[in-house]
Amino acid sequence: MVHVAQIAEAVERIAPLPMAEEWDNCGLQVGDPAAQVARVLVALTPLAEVFEEAEERGADFLLFHHPLVFGPLTSVVVSAYPGDLLARAIRNGLAVYAAHTSYDAAPAGVSVALAGALGLSGPLRVLSPRGALRKLVVFVPEENVDAVAQALAGAGAGVIGDYTECTFMTQGTGTFRGGDDANPYRGEKGRLEEVEEVRIETVVSAHAVDRAIDAATAAHPYEEVALDVYPVEGSPEGHGYGRLGTLPEQLTADELREHVSESLGFPSHLVADQGRRIETVAVLGGSGGSFVPEVAVSGAHAFVTGDVDYHDALLAESLGLTVIDAGHVATELPSLEPLALQLAELVDVPVEVSRVRR
């Protein structure tokens, strides 16, 4: 049996909640964490059509990108949105989860899927990094080094660029004197002991550091584990908004607009044109107009996003940037299938993508 809390935990491995913006409302919004789940339906926006589809398919966990509830509710009117859907979810025993900016900033999130849909080649660079890094240090007996190192890697520690399981190890001598209630792994309590140990250092994202500590502790033979955690400069690999990639061939602005429209299946609009051929493109799913200044200094020739307003377009033009507004929905829809596939690898229930494309 799989429960709501287990599905939520799996989603948060893909889209960590600490990556969400403070103004956002990600996480479980409706439902009982202890309730059983038979089927998951992944959709972009909480709409009545999606709820109807869920009931038709027998899905009882609805994973949305856009939150059903954005801010505190002062009332719940069941005849109007969102109260009608909240009441419907509660009445029918449905769990509702939102992975919004947490999935936007995820390593394989919205903008990565958009870059893939447009055929951008890599390595894809993060446009606007998010999150913090930690250095985790743990001291381990020599015979347990491999087990602890593997546990750390399994918890997501030790990722640097395209490399995983990155550590630095040094040998040394650890000392301890066990108290009256101690049960030392080596030696005897009440006596000063010296043990050959290995210092394992690795990096881990701040949002995963507790998971890494738990994994290292579980794999460690000592009843009291010596470890340190330090803040370090930088952001976790691949975490952040937007991606920069390269087109298979150079295109004019209008050719790029046509390519975007055909690739996404929605009409797109050229809102700023610098009249030059384009090779490097920045993409950001959803509302990306506020990122125009960052794109302008990123080295990108063009920016594909949604919800570009009049003033964003004027700013882009003044900064020498070509901008294509492909629409909010069109730039986020490609991310639903990858999200469903990632989740299906982590949970033992069917995960399907909604037919509703808005």
C-alpha cells in the first residue's frame, strides 16, 4: 500500500520544498497524509475538467504545477473557485499537491523540459541559480568508509557538475573515552581509545543535508557519530530558474518564432527583434519577463518565455535581446510528462498525465 505522505515525499525528492519561493504555496494542500493512493494524475492547473478526469480514471492524488490555494483563505465559498474544487476534493477523498516554484527550480524541472522541447543542446546552463550548499564532514573507521560514502551518494551528496560520488578522504587518528553508559564500537568504556579513522568530506545541497546526515548516521557503526556541517559558497548543481542552450543551427528571429510555435503546438509572438541570427537561446517556463536583465548579461541571443509585458519587451529591446513570448501554458506543458516519469520511478502506483492542456 502506498500512502499520500509517501507520494508527497517522492515529489519532494524531485522538487524540494525549500527551493520554493517564500510567496509561493507548494506542498500538500488537501488530503490525509495517511490515506491510501491508487493512482496519480499530473496536471498543470487545478480545473474542474481535471477533477472530472481524475474521477473517470480513478486517480486519488492530483499533482498540479499551479497551486489550488496560493495564500491564506478568509472564506471557502463552495459555489466559486477555488472553494468549489476544495470542497470537491474533500468530499471525494482526493489529495491535492502543488509543485510550483519548487519544480521550476528543480534540476530536471520546467525549463529543462522546455529546452528539450525546443531541441536546445547542452550542456544546459542555469540562468538564475537558486539554493545553498553545505560541506559535510564525517569521521569513519577505515572498514566502514565505503558503506558511509555510498550512503552519502544515495542521499544526493557529492554532486559536482557532471560528476557524482565526489568526496575527499584523509586518514588520521580519532580519540574517545566512553562514559559509564557507553557501548563503544571499539575498545572499552572508561579508557582513552585511539582509532584509525578516515575523514570524508563532500558537498550537499542545503535542502538535502538532513537526509545526508541521516543516511551517514544509519551506515555508521558508532553510536555517537562525529560529523560537521559548514556553509560554502555557490548553489546546488542544476538548481535554479531558466536554462541556456544552443540551437542546432542559426535562425532569424522569425524562424525561431516559427520553430517555437511548431515545437510547442501553440502560437508564439515575437515581441523584441534585434535583426540578427540567433544561436544561443535562454528559456524559462511560465512568467519570465522579470528575468530579462539576467538574460541580457548571460550571453544569450534570444529569450523564450511567457507573459512578457509591454515594459519587459521595451527593456529587452534596449538591451539588445530578441524575445519570444510563447505563452505561460505552452512553456510549462512540456514539463508534465518528465515529472510523471520521474515520479513513476519512485512510487509503486500508476502515474498518468492529464489530457487537459491548460
